Amino acid sequence: MRLLAWRECGRMLLIAAAAVGLVLMTAGCGKKDAPATDSASPGTFTDGRDGQKYKTVKIGNQTWMAENLNYRTESGSWCYENSADSCTKYGRLYDWHTAKTVCPAGWKLPDTADWRKLVTTAGGPETAGKKLKSKSGWNWNNDNNVSGNGTDDYGFAALPGGSRYRAGGFGIAGRDGDWWTATEIDGSDACRRFMSYHDDYVDEDGNTEDNKSDGYSVRCLMGAKPPEKTGQEPGSKDAEQFTDNRDGQKYRTVKIGPQTWMAQNLNYQIGSSWCYDNDNSNCEKYGRLYGWNTAKVACPAGWKLPSRQDWDELVSACGGDAQNKCLKSKTGWTEAEAGSNGWDNYGFSALPGGNRRHDGGFSNAGYNGDWWTATDDSESGGAYSRDMAYDNDNVNEDYNAKGLGFSVRCVQDANK
């Protein structure tokens, strides 16, 4: 049973390894990593999204959260048996798609290779469970009359948080712990790791039964650090400025990688454009909202409405779509959810200017920012946009009707 379970996830890693010219062998799972040092050093981390504190531990050359993640999402996560006390004890249970995006900035959902490195450091899959499990909280093994608890040699403190079944029920808390990996098998299955009260294994299992909808625990592994600042701080004496000769307005600008962006939303009155709630003070705060056809021609000479590719390059400088905190302003996002403001690493200072709807009303200022791109689809009649929200760290790409009113950020036109 264990060999079959290991083989499926091992097969996925072999495929990935072959693509980069690696050769992996052994018991269906690939070659074991060379043991790293077995040092363990404790620390703490505060999740800026909700203020929760997590113990962390360095094991070998990896830094792990020493507790299961307990970040509440709007969907795709649950407390065991819907009890808040279970979330406090075990952390939340997440479906796989949610688990892939739920770790805070600077952390990631570990893949099977990350877990293998941990398990190798802890002595290999047959005995690592004993060393990684917490010293209490695991059921007694009546079959062998021994405790299911571990020795917690590294401070990893693995707990048996159980799982949520796709049908809606819960099971095996106190007996088993299941943790998602970031490694996908196919469209409906992903690899997990699990430990049980009745042995010392750390098993790897593909569980090829449409398991992505199941709810398992998440342990986050430290990944890329927040991006370093490469632009000027807003308002610093070294900040660049641009004056729009059409109306005399001044805009801060910032260089991010090879691109130079306006560090404020455009506020040039032209064509189909509006102040949020038709209030001029909102134009001063957020800039104007533009229909797409107007947005295409609103930027001053030497600047342009950025394309999808321009936005992709900007987002990649922050480590990908899940790093909008490096673009968000440090203030101005709703305080309804802790951690909704950003780090503003580059001085881009993205603000939640909301939008103008088809019916002429306005929505979501303080909660969401929507920015047009210059890229449209002539067949469908819509255009692409980017948005950021107060309650997550994604820079999402959307596709919207051109008559909506969104913000505009101009990027310097390298061809002019």
C-alpha cells in the first residue's frame, strides 16, 4: 500500500525531473536527498494579513512554520467539524486550490521535493514521523499498546488535524494528520503527506480519487523574501516628478526594473472619465476613473496605457501574482481586515480607487483597485484589466466591458 502511494507522487517528480535533465531513482519516489545538518532553531512570524503569530523552526537549511496555518479564507477552508476551537488547536483545513495560494507573502506551499528534504533530514520516511510528531495530542495505539505521540526532535510539532471530505463530513482528527503539497498529479488529484498514530512513517500519497476537493492541513515553508526596494520612497527628496503640460498636474514617477511608471493614478479630465461618487476630492485622492476607449488616449505624450505584457513585467518584479503587497500603498486600504495595506516596496503606491458601474453608480473605493490595460479582444468587445483587493495578495487579471470606469496608471513609452 505504501509503495503504491509513494509511486504515484514519485512518478510526477520523475516527469518534472526528466524535463530538466535530472535522473531520480529509488523506491518509487526518487533518490533521497543527501542529509542536511540536523540543527533546529526556533523563531516566530506574524502574518500581516490577520495578525496571527506562528512559531517557526529552522531544520537543516529549511525554515518551516511550526504550526498548521490558520488563515481564514472566504471559501475553500474549514475548521474541523466547523468548530472554532479546532482551528485554534489544529489550524484550518484547505482544499488544494486554496492551499496553493494561502501562505503569506515570503512563504509557500511546499512541494514533494521540499517535504522529502525535511523527511530525509529527520531520518527518512520510515522513522521521520516519530521525530516530527508533537509530544502529545495523538491517539493511543491500542493494537500495539503504545503511544501514537512523537518525540518532536526538531520542534516541527506535527498534529493530527484530520481532514474534511469532499462530501462535507470530517474525520480522523487525533489519529492522522494530512498536509497538502504543491505537487499536482492531474486535473483532479494532488500529492499530500500524512502521518498516523499507529506508526512512525511519513507517507507520500497521491490518493488518486479526486482529492483536490478534500480539506487537508497546510504547513508553510519559507520561500522568496519580500522584494527589495529598488525605487524611491514616496515623497523622498530623490523622487522623480513628471509635469503634465496639458493641465500642469505633477505626478511622482518610479523606476521598477527597466520600466518607469507614474506612481499615482492619472487625474486628467478628458472624455468619458469621472471622479468616484462624482466628488472632486476623490479625484485628488484616487485619480479619475476612465472608460476603456478614453483610457487608451488619456496618458500624456511620452507615456502610454500599459499592455498586459507591461503589467506582467511589473508583477514579476514582485515575485508573481501573489505579491501585490509590494505594490499596494502602506495606507488607504480598508481596515476591516488586518493586513490589507501593502509594503509599497517600490513606491508604486497602488490605491483602492474603486470603479464606476454600467448603471452610473460607483463601487468598492477603499476595498479594490481596478486598472485598465491597453489590450482588448476585438471579437468579444471587452478589454483586459488588473485588480487588487483588500482581502488577498493577488494581482488578478480580469476581462471587462469597455464601458466600465477604472483607474489608469501610465507607463513611460520606451519607443518615444
